[in-house]
Amino acid sequence: MIDRPTVTQLAADLRARKISSVELVRACLARIEASQPALNAFVTITADQALEQAEAADRELAAGRGGPLAGVPIGHKDLFCTAGVRTTCGSRMLENFVAPYDATVVARLKAAGAVMLGKLNMDEFAMGSSNETSYFGPVRNPWKTDLVPGGSSGGSAAAVAARLLPAATATDTGGSIRQPAAFCGVTGIKPTYGRVSRYGMIAFASSLDQGGVIAQTAEDCARVLRSMAGFDPRDSTSVDIPVPDYLAGLDAPLAGVRIGVLKEFFDTGLDAGYERRVREAFAVFERLGARLCELSLPNIPRSVPAYYVVAPAECSSNLARYDGVRFGHRCSAPRDLADLYKRSRSEGFGPEVKRRIMTGTYVLSAGYYDAYYLKAQRVRRMITGDFERAFAEVDLLMGPTTPTVAFALGAKSADPITMYLNDIYTISANLAGLPAMSVPCGFVDGLPAGLQIIGPHFAEQRLLHAAHRFQRETDWHTRVPERCA
Amino acid sequence: MALTRAQVEGIAHLARLELDPAEVPQYEQSLSRIVDFIGELERANTAGAAPMAHPLPGLVQRLRADEVTERDGHALYQRNAPQVASGLYLVPKVIE
Amino acid sequence: MNAHQGTRVSKGAATEPGAAWETVIGLEIHAQLATRSKIFSGAPTAYGAAPNTQACLVDLGYPGVLPVLNAEAVRMAVRFGLAIGARIAHQSVFARKNYFYPDLPKGYQISQYELPIVAGGTLDIVLEDGSRKRIGVTRAHLEEDAGKSLHEGLAGLTGIDLNRAGTPLLEIVSEPEMRSAKEAVAYMKKVHTLVRYLEICDGNMQEGSFRCDANVSVRPAGAEKFGTRAEIKNVNSFRYVEKAILYEVARQIELIESGGKVIQETRLFDPDRGETRSMRSKEEANDYRYFPDPDLLPLELDAAYVESVRAELPELPDAKAARFSAQYGLSDYDAGVLTASRELADYYEAVTRGVPGQPKLAANWVMGEFAAALHKEGLEISAGKLPAERLAGLLARIADETISGKIAKEVFEAMWANGESADAVIASKGLQQITDTGAIERAIAEVMAQHPDQLAEFRAGKDKLFGFFVGQVMKATRGKANPAQLNALLKEKLPG
């Protein structure tokens, strides 16, 4: 009864009092506890608070009240600040950091009645594509535990894939929602930049970071996103336009929808089996009446190098606040101020974070700014221009989410570039601030593959609609890893 | 382009990171790889493309009314601080 | 600017005679904007609170928090820009200046770099010889202030108070167009006057609301190329700015003349020793890695907004001084003094309204007795110790000859001490001027009777004794005799 249901199902059953939030939360907590040794999806489990919140939700529901997610268990990626519950960002730096406030996303989901079960593991400061950079140990892929779940929202994707939770918050700076969603066989949406408040979401790269959802279905994503999104006066980059009802019109026909197939996504290093799954998905859309055409976005191949200038540059500055003075790790017995800074930061940050801080410091430094930072921002403009031209012709763009299915732990840790290229298909949407999703579209050698859908700014509804219709025709999103079944 | 050891150490200092001498060669190598990789951008013809710092075109800064909305929370905020006294955050002596 | 207008300093012994140096000074003035809340957060900006009680999560640079720009800080910057005839940028951009320092919580300061809100204005200063000189203002930009480091009473430690962090600052950068310490001070005073007129800064230098960095260099007279400059940081009084610049100029000249080289560095002025010294802690070359702050969007101000701010501008000091000269017939000097602050100018005008037709009398009293009394007690006009109508009441009694100017000073003192009106003081002390001819004649007769010898000498031709009789009669009437009447009557009576 409570093994696999979706947010949609659970919200209805809770409202109908078929189940209680407390029993649901107890069951989830039990599964979470049991899964930890194998999956390590959680950094912190907040059982007591969760049960309190569940009781409160049950009282609300009994009184015929309660928000749209009343009593539904969720987890938060451990970079959303939660008042009174530690927020680690997957880092030793913030191992004991307890935020004195709730992130806007956390507050909104709380207000919608959702019950938080804990904080989900992630790559340190969201920097990674495999979840191997977490100070709290890697998350493992529920489909095969010697594989990575993807990153940086690996804990969120793994928890939903293993049906520990029906939905989890996540963030996406260069693919951190879509890539793990693809690797774990779940559905994830990164909304338009500015659609979900970044207030209280610990920054990696401010002009790229965007909060979103990972869930089993597009409909669930719509349901959760509806409660998360919206204008926030505390975030200057939050956009003040109304949030549409993402659930409305999900079942409308797809006939006549124009879909562009991104040529460049099939040019470079895409696994042949993966490509077949993606092309099979295209056939489903054609059957549904969509019109497909191939499109070329010539500047897309420069996304990864441009991203690895912009993101580290912003990160090097964003992470300067961790200096061992007001919060976070502090080295023992500093000799002087320089020693305090250097040792606190070197002990607090892991190697990948340090590498990115150093890359960012380098590209912004005197004599290199124009060649790297400004150049990358120009390339970013050109990539955005490519998308603008494409969306003049088509309603949506599609392609694979990743070049391959999930890889083995340790397989790509030796060379940073090999790891960075894993995000080759996802990064461009962040550079242009576009909404993008990953939807399960089949299996390659028994491992999930993801179909990526990208839309123009604020077209979340269009993405969710296409994904939902696809999921009505397919059952990939209902598949559960054997060990979790 | 290969970064020299001195460059790597200079960057680390600017970023206030202390690298173990044994780690330096690793960073030298991986940062050189990265610099090569992003150096590819040099070949892009970006004539006429203005630098883009924000992904949403046309969005401008919103202004906040000049109102005091925050109250003293230092006791709570300083719970995360490694060393405080009399409400002050403490650091090793700063020499001016 | 010709070299001969600059400061000439020559060090005798070491150099050939006639070697002259020109001083080049540019100022960066930091004016704290008088907003209620901080530039990017809703924390209060009041001075003097207990440590860290006015530092909110945004000011502390807590993980996850974000800046939102204060509308009033923007409006104040635009006011300043318009007042100096500068361009108000249609689009300006906030950038991060990255460096590590304990009083800088985020590890970067949000400032404006390539695209400041205000660019290209001018300010006129009056030089000692009365001539005017125009100083260019390169730019003025918005930024956040840092916190404070406290070293006292903490053994081997420094305490960090972040109450000031995030206070809005307008950094006003001049062209290197000042050629002497006096010019620099005149410019700084001019900016100080202006920001207070505009009500964008309280100008309190003790509290650090208005402070300045001086870039100082010297070059051989007539040279085109600037010398290497030293930056003297955070000087917070007019007097110190002058002393610091004079010291620094002498130091640089001595250094060069003894074969040394000025190095570009940051120096600190030590008021106790009257000298500048190198700041070791900031010695290392900084690489601030400026880039646009991705948490803030470009600030766009349209023409309608700028015009609405322009419409609210008060009358500015130069315009007011010109009007005072024209309207009240005051000298340029007096007009300048009376318009040095908006409060003083308003006070003067209120006094003038109370004694129509006596602008010069009002000017003399406001700049004289009134200013001296304030100064003596360290009071501001705003303290309201002597309302303008009261002072006008006193001047009216001088104008209608109820009292003489001399008696008026006595009345003023009593008014200042007791807060009474001039008429009350005059009545209670019986200080009305004696204009009754009979009474004056009686006093003259008495004095003549008391001093027969002097009378005889006067009548024998010693005219100088006329003054003696004036003095004696005044003494007898306790200064109240109308001087003009007294003169006339004495001229009539003394010759016999």
C-alpha cells in the first residue's frame, strides 16, 4: 500500500484518510534506516521532527484542512537551509552548521503540509557528477550499488528511485537534477532560472543554480513544483510572474507540438544503446502527434568549457565566506590570521571543491579575466542565442540527458575533465537559464537511461505536459530496482 | 597550457588554501588539464556577443523599501561561531 | 593647471637652488548614506549599538542568504550625482571585490566597478586668494561598508563587530586635480557641505560617517607625468587630512631628493605622531578579481525617475550663496559662511525674516555672537538653544534703537543663559536706550559739574577730551544713552 505510491496517490489517500501521515512516515523512516548502509542517501534523518509534523498533518487533515501536500513525506537536498536541523552541503566545512532559518523552498513546502524526513546526501557544495565528493561518503545507485547515482543531487535521486520517499528537493547548476534522475531512473525538473527562490539554498554558482524536484512522475514534479515555485522578495533574481497551475492541462493532446531533436547531442560520445532508447522515445512522441525535426545549435559544444569558467568563478567567490570566523570549520590553534584562513579552508573543503575554487580564482585574476571569464560570458550569450533561434521554430527540444548510463564508483575520479564531460548535454540549459527535465526512457544493460526535454523560459508547463503524456504511454518510470521492490 | 608550481601556489594563496606539498603536483596537473580545456574558448569567434552575466535577459534589479525588518539575533547566530566573547567574533590578532 | 599654482616645496641642502615640486592629490571620500536600513538587508544602521546586535544574516554573509538593494540608497546616490552635474547611469552594475579580511564577512565587498551609478561631475572650491577652482569628480558609486576590528582588551586576539557591515556607502572619487593640502581640505569640506545639504549623510566624522582616502604624489614642477602615489587610508577629520598630506608630501620629496624612490603603497595617518606610516598588513599586492555580482541584477534608472529625484533637490550651496549675495547684499565671504550648512543658512533666513530690512545686521549677529556662543558650548543649531525668532527679536530692538549694539551683547548673553526674550531681558534689567533729550541733558550737566578741570581744558582747545565726556555720560547712563543724541547734545553743551 505504501510501497510505491506517488505523491499524487499519497496526497489523495491522505486526504481521503485511507492512510495516516504518521503510519506513512513510520514506514518511510524504517525503509530509510534499512537502506542507509547500502545507499547512504541521507546525511541527516529527522525522525522525531518528522513524526511531530506528521501528527500535525493528520490533525489538519482530520479537520478537513491542510495544504496540497499535507502529510506527504519528502526529503531536502542538504543545501537547503533548515532551521534547527544541520545543513552540511556534503562538506566537512559545514559538518556542524545549523542554520537559524528555513530556505524559502523549505518554508513553502512546509506551508504546503509536506513532512520532511531528513537531509539528502550530495556532492560537496553540489560540485560533482557522481556523489563521490561528499564528505559523508558516496551515495550508491539503487539499481547497482557499485555504481554512482549521479550528482550532485545523488541522494535525492537515489532516495526516490529506492522508493524511500515519493519526492525530494534537488538543485541543478550544470545537470545536478537531470543527470542523477537519469542515472537512477526517476523524473526530475530544473525550472527556469528565477522560478524557484534561491534564498536559503547554499550557493555554488549563483547565476546557474536553480532548485527543483525529483520524483517518480512528471505529474508529481508538477504537484511539488507548484508549491515550491514563485516570487520571493528576498531573492533579487527571483522573477515576479505568477506560477501557473502546473497540473492543469497535463492530459491535453500533444498533437501538433513541435519538437526539435538536438543534432549536437548525438554527435559526441553518445552510447549507441542509449541513443536507441532516446530515439524510441521520439517515436512515442510522434505516435502522440508531435512533429519532430532535427535542429543544430552550433555553439552548444562550447557549453562545457564555458561552464567550467563561469561556475568556478562564481564558486570561488561564493565560498570565500567560509573562513572559520562566523560559522563552519575552524582549524585548531591558528598561529595567525593567515593560518586560520588557510588551514580552516584546506581542512574544511575536499579536493574537488578546492580545485574549483582555484580554477575560479585563476580565471578571475588579473591578466586572465578577459581571456577566460569575459570570453566565457560571450560564449554564454551565443549559446543562449542558439536556443532563442531554436525556440522560434520548435516548442521543445529533446535529446539524451547523459552520454552513458551510470558508471562505476571511482571510474571517472582520476581525471576531472572526464568527469566534467558527463554533463555535456545538461550544462547548456543552465547557461541559458532554461527549464529542463529528465524522464526515464528505457534501459541499457539493465540500467536506466534518461530523455532530456528542454523548453523556453517559463515553459515548465509545456515540459511537464510532454513528459506526462510520455509517461502515460510508457512504464519506464514505474520500474523499481529489484532490491527495492 | 601548463601551470607552474609557483602559479598553483600563488592561486592557492589568493584563495587562502594551504596545499600539502605532496598534493601540489596533483593540482598542478589537474589544473593544467582544466586550463587547457577551457582554453578552447579562445577559438570561439565571439565578435558581437556581449558578455552575459545573467541568464534572464532584460531582468533588472528590484528595489527594497528602506525599512528595518531585522531584529537582533546575535545570540542565535553566534551559536555557529567557533570563538566569540562579549558578542564579538574572535580571530588571531590582526596587525595593521 | 599651471605648476606655479601648486605647492612649492624646496629642500635646501641636498638639491640645487630653485628645484620645485608639485603636489598632486586625489581624494576618495566615503560617505555613509543616512538610510534607516542597510544597503542589502533590513538590519538597522544606527551607530553605537552593542557588538553584532545590528548584523543580520545577510550582513554576516550566512550561507544561503541573498542581497536585495535598498531603494533609498539608490535615490541618495542619484541626488548626489544630480547635485554635482554628473551623468546618472541608465544602467549600473554591482560587482564583487574579492579579498579576505576578518571585517569583510563574505570574503568580498559588493561595490560598483566598471559601471558606477554616477560619473563625471564637478565641484567648485574657493581658494585662499578668493579665486574659484573646479575639481572634477570622476565617479561616485554605491557599495557596502565593512565591519570593525577591535584590538583593545583582548590578549593576542582581535574582536570583530559587524554592526557596520552592510551600511550603505557612497564612494566619491575625485580627479587628481588638487595641488595642495589646502585645496584638498577645501574640496573635502565642499563635499561635506553638499552631502549634508542633500540630507544623504550626517557628515559625522568622529563616528566615521564621512571619511577619506587621499592619493598623494609629487612631481617636478612642470612635469606632465604623475609621480608614484601613496594612498593614505581612512582619515576622518579635515585637520588630519591637511596634516597627513603635508607630512606625506614632505616625506616623498625628502625621499626622492635623497636618492630614494616612492613606492606605491597604502599608508596610515597616525594623529598622535602627526605622520603617515606604511600598513604592513595590506602590503601584499591585491588582486581583487572584480566580476559582476550574480546575486544582483543590473540597476536600471529611467529618465522619469531621475527627473523625479531632480525635482526634489533642495537649493544647493553655491546657488544659495549667490542668492544671499544678490538678495541680501552680503559679501561673497559672508554668503559663503552663511551657506556652509543648510541649517545655518535656514537659520539666517529665519532671522532675516524676523527683522526685515536688516540683512547685514542679521548676518553679523548670526556669524558673530550666535556662532561663537554655539561653538563655545559645542552645540548645533538643531539643538534649538536660541530660536531664530528670538534672535530676530533682539535685532529688532537694535534696529528700532531701543538698545545700542553694545547693550545688545549684554542682552544676548542673558537670553542665551535664561532663554528669555530680548524684550523681557531689556525690561527686567531696565536696559532701554535713553532717547529722552531732557534725561540726557541732565546726565551731561552732572558730568560737566563733576569734571570741571577737563571741561576747562576742553574749552581751552583740547578737542580730544570730547571722547572723555561721551564715555563719562555713557557710564552714568549705564550705556543706555542714545549715542547719536548724546553726540549732538554734547557738541551743543560742552563749548559753553
